[in-house]
Amino acid sequence: MKPSTRLSKMQESPIRKLVPIAEKAKKSGKKIYHLNIGQPDIETPAAFLEAIKSFDQKTIAYSFSQGEPSLIRAMIGYYEKHGIHFAENELLVTNGGSEALLFSIIATTDPGDEILVPEPFYTNYNGFSLPVGVTVKPITTSPMDGFRLPDLATLESYLTPKTKTVLLSNPGNPTGVVYTSDEVKRIAELAIKHDLFIIADEVYREFVYDGFEYTSFASVPEIEDRLLLVDSISKRFSACGARIGLVASKNHDIISGILKLCMSRLCVPTLEQIGAEALYSVPQTYFDTVNTEYRARRDIVYEALNQIDGVVCEKPRGAFYVVAKLPVDDAEKFAIWLLEDYENNGESVMFAPAAGFYATPGLGVDEVRIAYILNQDSLKRAMAILDAALKVYPGRKK
Amino acid sequence: MKPSTRLSKMQESPIRKLVPIAEKAKKSGKKIYHLNIGQPDIETPAAFLEAIKSFDQKTIAYSFSQGEPSLIRAMIGYYEKHGIHFAENELLVTNGGSEALLFSIIATTDPGDEILVPEPFYTNYNGFSLPVGVTVKPITTSPMDGFRLPDLATLESYLTPKTKTVLLSNPGNPTGVVYTSDEVKRIAELAIKHDLFIIADEVYREFVYDGFEYTSFASVPEIEDRLLLVDSISKRFSACGARIGLVASKNHDIISGILKLCMSRLCVPTLEQIGAEALYSVPQTYFDTVNTEYRARRDIVYEALNQIDGVVCEKPRGAFYVVAKLPVDDAEKFAIWLLEDYENNGESVMFAPAAGFYATPGLGVDEVRIAYILNQDSLKRAMAILDAALKVYPGRKK
């Protein structure tokens, strides 16, 4: 028997689909530098495991569907420090930012509706939309101008009567773009004028470099009734495997509606919430140190890319990704070749082919997303491997 | 702005919607016996926390989207002991049985399709169907005959061209019914004859009493291509707050399709999987002890109910629930009255009104689901409170 049409239509994650090939390469003894996935090598602050290890109840019981009240208060305290104010009944704990995105899409759309997303975009936006009957309409942006958003009239040209929601990440995954205050206001204007919801994925908020001023969608009071803020501890505290996220909104109908979805899946893991709460007590110096480290990593990757003939990329201002255009026939073929057929002193490197981050067919075929999530020495070595590999890759373009 | 229609149409969980009222009662100093939710007071085997406390990696990293291979092998080993054979690529770890149900529904239906579910049913089956555009069509069963399934011709009368899937729990939540081998074969025959998928929720497999023989849907070879088995560690190991479940199928298109959904949400929490794996090593004596305890609890509740005038219920053979018809005007009003207006030496009791477990309007209005998940003394006390409360409840029916 065949699965549903919606499942058959889903594409495999461009971040994860090459994993079996990489596992095979590693089993054969090759060392692979993983720059394909946003899995940082930064240590999770010790407070996380310490809190969990001090858990002394005998039964691992259900938690509250909305999340543990003490974790919710810790999250609210975090936003207060950023000048963003949420009440306890305006924030729900979710299974990672992933579930927050899924629930936000369900909350703002019905089957057949459309959501606008600047492309290239975090590919799972599609992975959460398709299964619930929603179509992602891409607003094309380009590496040639640093993935800037188009003007209001161009944004409006993407609207149809089915458009319900604008979904975007800021800082951007996979682009590393950080929207200017003007761009944020432009999206707000679009939403107000055409009565759209905004789902703002701000999981990379701390990852902004070069003193660039960050504008949260939650700092625009005019859109508070139409904003769903999605967040996560995964990147902020290097705790990806904890799967703790949140959705916050001042629209109480939205929050009480999403709470019904939360009730359906009963709760988020109890222990992980205890660990997450402890993370919110790490001092500001933690973020400063991590930010400095990522900036150095970005500089290594960006400068190395800039020295390779035929590579095009703009210096990313945020997150920990860069999308680079490579002088190759097909970035996916190149990525597979790197894993299966290439090695440099027994080592190779793994990227995410960027075509999977575009919804428009044909775009991004010669682009890759590079996650600069390894230590500086590993990144230098990985970029040297890329440079050497491009010199001998059979599909190299002149 | 108003949420989507699908979200607005969702009902609140009958299990959880009275929680705020209960919290208020508890704050006022009243002790509440919680028989509304399947949260057992049985201790989680110590192996769970011990395994997690020995975790010594510095970074809480993403796990595999399909689940940790060692956990998958432990789950397969568990099924082998029950004569059920799955290969490693036929089983995916999920965020509780909840996510396994959601993914199974998405995998077997498209928006506008229907799934058949015997009612009363675990209310969240609706909570997973509605948001993905699917309608639950109830097959009505009744407390008057112990919730037996109707014959094949009656089952067929519920079919429409939109019917894609039969979903049922066995042992049954909320009914405590355990399907006979004949009933299981009847559902299999229905599915084969009309080309339907079967989603079998078998999370209560260990909770079968009185030596009744349990028939897993996975033991029927004729339906292996159309069967999705949903399972969870929540009840089996009294680890509800761990949120570890699974979906297994011998239909490889289904599993590789659901793996795409798993990739979208990246992974299940890393630590919880480590704990879950350890649970699969507990000896058979653990299950025997727990089963004996629940049987004793069931007997206390069933015998107490039988001695109250006007109560109708059949002795449940499985799970840890009983649906009882009470001599009251409205079971939800009665439940709220118990929390807000009644006390017996400073104590009261909380049930789940059963109407929320029926999809057919008007059914179950005077029924409650009682979860016998407290120790025997607490259950005796809770049933005494129920007896006393029914004598003075203003909406008591003669």
C-alpha cells in the first residue's frame, strides 16, 4: 500500500539526506568534517546536566501541557532582559523550535492556504507546511545582494487570496542574513496592510556579529496581535539534543488555541525542562564568549571561501551559516563525490546542498550551505580540503 | 486576529480541561484524588535515571532522526520476546506515542480523508486528526455490552470513499476493552477487503488481566503491509514524562515516508532515549508485579462502583481505565461540582467526563472515565468520596 500523497510529495531533508552516505564513508575509516548540520561543538553549560542529575523524584510523570511554570518564568525573564514583555499565559513550551513552528503554522492556516517565506529558507518550513496541507510561496532572494528583502510592492506581488502568514527566520538560516530595522518594519507593514500573521523564528538571536543592531519582531508594538514568536534553547545554549523550544504571542486566542495542540501531545519531557530552566541562569559572559568564538569561525570560513577561485558569497552577519555559490555543476553531486570518491589524507568534508533550501525549482543548484560549527582548527582544515577538492572535482566549472 | 478554523474547531482535552479548576481547588487547601489522567503513581524503574545520570558527554547534541540505533535494537528485542519481528529499518523512535499517532495519520491520509475509530476513543485521536484536515468517523460501541465491536456488515456501513484508515487502541483507552482474536481478525478482514490502513495503538499491551489472551495486530501476517503499530514507554514503564514512543511497520514506503517527518523535527531528546534504552532491560518480574497491582486496583474500583446505586459499568479486562455510567444529569457538571463545591473531610476526587471521548454528539453525557492509577488505599478513599458525593449531588438522577 502506498502512503498518502502529502507524504509522498515531501522531500528529504537536504541537511540529513546524505547522512547514510556519510556514515558509510566513516565506517570505511574516512574522517568527515560535518559542516552540513547546525550541530555546534560548543559545550552545553554544565548547569543543564547538573540540574537533571539532581532530580530525585521516583516517577517520571507528565508535566503541564503548557510547560513547567518555573521554566516559563525563566523564559519570560530572558525576554525581559531584551526589552520584550510576555505574561505567563502568553508563552508555551514546545518540543524544540520544530514543534513551535508546526503549531504556529496550524494555528494560522487552514488546508489550502499559503504562507510566504523568503527563500532560501530553513527547509523544514516546508516539512511542517506540506503535511498540514499548506503551500510555501517563496519570496526569492539572492546571494548576489546578500539575500536582502525586496521592496513592499514586490512583496505584495507574491500575495494571493490564500496568503495567511509570513514566516521568516531572523537571523537567517541558511543565509546568515540579519534583517535591518527597515526590513522588519516592511514585513510588519505588509502584514498589517493585508491582515497576515507573522511567524518570526528568532532562534539565532544571540548570533549577530560586527556590532550590527538586531531588531526583533517582538519589538514592533503594531504587530503584537499578529505575531507568533518562535524560539529554542538549541543554538542559544548549544543544547540541540534537549529539544526545548517555545512559541509566544500576545494574541490570546492564538495561545489558547495552540494550548489545545499542546494538550493533544500531553507534554514536553519533564527532565529536559528542568535542565532548560537551569540554562536560563547562565551569565551574559557565556553569550559574549560564544559570540566571539562564532565570529572568529565565520571569519575563517568567509576568508577561505573568498580566496577560492569562482566562489561567490557575501559575509554573513548572523546565525552560523553561509550560503556559497561554488564553481561546480551540481552541489549535491559534489557533496556526494566528497563523501564517496574524495579524500585528503584520509579526510573529507560534508556540506548541505542548498537547492533543498529553495522552493523555486532550479535555484541554488550550485550553492551549498556551510555551517561553521566546528572549532577553528577543524574549520581551517575543512576549508583547505574544500579548496583542494575543487581543484580535482570532475564536475568543476571553469 | 482569529486563529485558523481548524484550531478553533478543536475541543479542549476532556482529560486536561478541568485542570485549572482542580489547581484552584488545591490552592484553597482541598486534597484532590486525580483519577482523570493516566498518570500512574508506580515508580519508574531506577535504571532510567541511572542511565541518564551516567551520561558524560559535554554537548547535548542532536540524535539520529530515526532514533538512537541502540534504543531501536532494544525495542526490537522487546517485540521478539512477544513473537513480533521487526528489522532495524522498520521502527522509528518518536516523541511519545502522541507523535507516532500524528505521523501515522499524516502518513495514511490526505486532507479531507476519514479515519474510522471505535468510540468512545482516546480523545487525542481527534486532536491529531483535525489539525491535519482529517475527520474521525466513530464506530459507536456501548458500556451496556462491554464496548464490543459490531459485526463486519455494521463496520462496513461506516465506510465512505474517503475512508483510508482504521485507528484503534487495544487494550482500549478509555474503555478498558481488550479485543478478542475474532475482533482483531474482523478489523483485519475489513482492512483487506476495503484496502485500508490499520493504526494499532498498543501502548497498554502489558495491562491485560484475568489471564485473558492478548492478540496484537502485529501477529496477523495478512495485514503486515497495511499495519502501523504505535507504542510507547509511558505506561509500560511508568515513564509518561519521558515522552518516548515509536511507530513500526513492515511497509517500507510508510517508514521511509515517516522518516521524512522525523527529519523535519530533527530528533527525539537524546537523554530520554538513553534512559528509555535502559528500561528495556527490566526483568519480566517487573511487569508481573505491576500487572498484579493494577488488577487489584481495578478490582477495588470495579467493586466499589458496582455497590453504588445507579452506576453501570462492565469489568474492564485491560489498560487502567473504566468508563462508568453515573446517575447524574451531566458528568462534566458533576466533575466541576466535585472540585468547586464538594469536599469530604477536606478531600475530593477528579474524573474525566466521558462525553469528550465520543465523537457522536450527545453520547456519554452521564459517563466518566476513571483511571485507576493511584495506590489501593487512595483508590478506596476516592471511591468512598464518590459514593458520598453522589448522595448529595444536586443533579443526582433517581
